[in-house]
Amino acid sequence: MSILNADLHCHSVVSDGTMTPEALAARASGNGVELWALTDHDEISGQGRAAAAARAHGMKYLTGTEISVTFADETVHIVGLGFDADDPEMHAGLRATRGGRGERAREIAAGLLRAGIKDAYEGALRYVGNPELISRTHFARFLVETGVCRDTSEVFRRYLTENKPGYVPHRWASLKDAVQWITAAGGVAVIAHPARYKFTANEEFALFTEFKAHGGRGVEVVTGSHTPAEYVKYADTAREFGLAASRGSDFHSPDESHTDLGKLPYLPGQLTPVWDLLADRIQ
């Protein structure tokens, strides 16, 4: 079952993507995706649309979200798959997590103003489909549009990472809370793109150990930001911790994403695909 074109990580206009759930479904289907999940940041209001669009294109579907958590003073993302999208505790938890984004966005804009960039908050809002989910990505798009930077990567490098003018840390949900919201709603929690976090080996070991202790069951092995060497590394990590392996492009936009929906390599062999744990949750 590792030879399955599953894409279980992408974003729509409901969070910080540029395409609707319906357009994403069409793109995924056109690229040969067989099993799909929409995983908007801290939000599940697009799930009904995504599931209906997946069915219309003949794809199998898993509910999804990507929850922001704070671990060792770093923002870590936990993907939830196959949960009940009507679960009230999940809705309440995600609502609380979204609550801090507006204040953070105004602080980002104030930092950018001190660096000579005016009207960044209003500019970022033009790119926001859901104002509750305003994020650094929306500021990055505004700075590219106004010619401050060539692309979003340059924006993050110059303005939106630690020790830069527009960087504002945020305390998200705890790792325990995120994993338990997902599992209590019948889903499987997955550590998203683990190579992206700037952890020491000891901190990464602590992340995986605590994640599993709270009931986490999966890790993204093949994802858009991983290199081939990192596929191998995190396949080994999955085996070491007894975790299932997931696969997802982390697609946001045709103009910004390095990896298109459904265009990743297949999972390495001798791993348990995360969808094997969710056979009864696939729609």
C-alpha cells in the first residue's frame, strides 16, 4: 500500500492557500491523486466542500487539518487525519488556537512599519480568505506584490524570521492538546515535515518521544520540503518510534509551492502507511 498516490497535506483559501477546496480537488485529481486530504491551518470549515469535491472527481478522502503547537519554544505543526469534522472539542480547540492570530498580525505590521513598510496589515488582509487565519504568508504575498522582495522566500529571510523586523513569536496549542483533540475525534495525529524544525538531536528525540506518549501515531516521511536524504532519515525515525508514515506535498499555490499536488515520490517500502490506520475513516 506504500505504492499509492496519496497527498495528505495541502492548503486552500480557508487558511493560507490561494485556491478553493474545489480547485485543489480538480488539480489533485488531474495529477493522479487517489487519496486526498485538505489540511488547512487550525481550521476545518472547508472539510465538507473538500470531501464533496473529492467524490465528484472520483478520489478517496480523509478529513484533515494542520494544528500549530509550541514545543521547545519552536512552532511545530501536527497534521490530523481521519477525525470527525463535527467533533465539538476539536472545534473549540481550533477556535482558541486561531484566536491569537489577529493580535500577532498587528504586531507584525508594527514591526514592518518600524522598518519603513507602511500599511502591511491592510495589505496582508487583501490575501486573507478567512480573517481569523491571517498569517506571515499573507504578509509575504503583500511584500512581493509591492516590490519589496522578489519572492516569498526572500520576505521570510529578510523580515519574518527570528531577529528580523516583522518576527513575532506566538504561543500556540500544546503538543498534548493538539494530539488529544485529534485522537479524541477518532483521527490520527502526524508530525508534519519534521526536517523543517531547527531542533538539536536531543530536542527532536524529545519531540518524538512526547508525541508518541500523548498518542501520536504518524510522521510525514515524504513531503514537499524534504530532500531525498531526509526521506531516508525520517523513514528510519518512523521505524525507530513505531510510527506510521505519511506523504503530502504541503501545496499552497501554483506560484509559490515547489512541489505540486500528487507529484512526490512514493513512500519508501517497509513502512506502515498512515492510511492503513484509517481504512474505516476513508470517505
